[in-house]
Amino acid sequence: MTDLIVVPQPTDWRRWKGLVLDSVSSPITRRVYNLGLDEFFEWYGHEPRPGFTNATVCAWRVALEARGLGAVSINVRITAVRKLAVEAADNGLLAPELANGITRVKGVASKGVRLGNWLTVRQAQTLLNAPDATTTKGLRDRAILAVLLGCGLRRSEVAALTVPHVQQRDGRWCIIDLVGKHGGVRTVPMPTWVKVAIDAWTSAAGIADGYVFRPVTSAYHRGCIMQAGGPKWPK
């Protein structure tokens, strides 16, 4: 198939969009793609276009830049249109060479400064040293801060961290098969000082399996550590 299939009718665009939305599982991604494609279809229909080509998508990017949109907003819309080209080609609605040209359309480079409050190395070290390492609770809190600072995990990921997650790969410690945002699975390198902090906590708490971080209550001082599934008395 070498000829471009022009899609001048709204019903055709809806069919193409349906292919894109059916190919993604995330509700958030579906919503973003749906809005982005609707914008593209509306812009496409305002005046005659040569067809769904690389040049057309480049013109769409220029139009978005002219509206003063940020790089992230523009790139999300361009990604949706690239996905449209891929799905159309896969379903025989667009020539593969045209789809390849569209997927090569570059987004807009992100520029600017990082927002938010970022710790300096000295501030991070001060925070890490804040817990009282002479107590079990302090060892746990220091290990939590170490994982947050050294591995860049989210709070929910730290709470869900288990002992089997921490493994050696190729001579270095890592957090293996960590399930994060939107169900994504990744492996995170772990600096040695983070592993040392975790070992100090797990050794003091007698943790060998299950969740790494657990509540330490006043009952601990009577010999009880609260663990997943209920309290367990140390042997």
C-alpha cells in the first residue's frame, strides 16, 4: 500500500481515534490522547490540508507553539498524533512510509529551571543524620531516609519495599522488579551507604523476610516488633 488515504470526514477520524484509545490501558493516557486528538482533528479541518503527512504534523506543532503552550503540553499532543499514525498503518489505513515520517516528527525541547525545593548535599546529609541512630526507631527512620535520598523512591514504593526486592546484580546492590506508578516495573541501583543503613535497621529489628519497613511501637521495648500480619515475638 503506497497511496495516502485521506480522511476528510469526522466519522473517519473517530474510527482512527478509536484504534488509538483501544490500544492503551491507562485511563489517564486515554483521556489525554482523546483530548489531544480532538484538538488535532479540529485544527486539521479548519482549512484544506495535503493529507496526514509529516509536513502536516510539523505544521500542527508550529500551531501549538504559536499558542504559547509549554513543551510538555506540546509533546503530549505530538505523541498522540504519532500513535495515531502507528495504529493507522498497522490497520492498513495509512501507508507505512507516511507513518514512519510522522513518527519522526520531533517534539519541543524542554527548557527552564527545576521547580520546588531541592536539597543540597549538605542538607541531605543533615537530614540523614537527624534520626537518633542509638534507638531502633532511629535506625529505621534513617534507613527510610536513605532509600528516599539514595534511590529516589516514592513514599508508596518505600512502604511496599520487601526484603526480596534487595538483591545483588553484577556485583552491585539493586532494588529488583519494583512496581511503581501506573504499574511500571523497574530496577533501581542502590548505593552502598543505603544498603548499610538498611542492614543496620533489619539487623536490629530481626527482619529477614517480608516488608523492610514496619511500625515500631512501645511494645517493641517489651520485646515485640509489629510486622506484616501481626506482632511476632523474637525468639
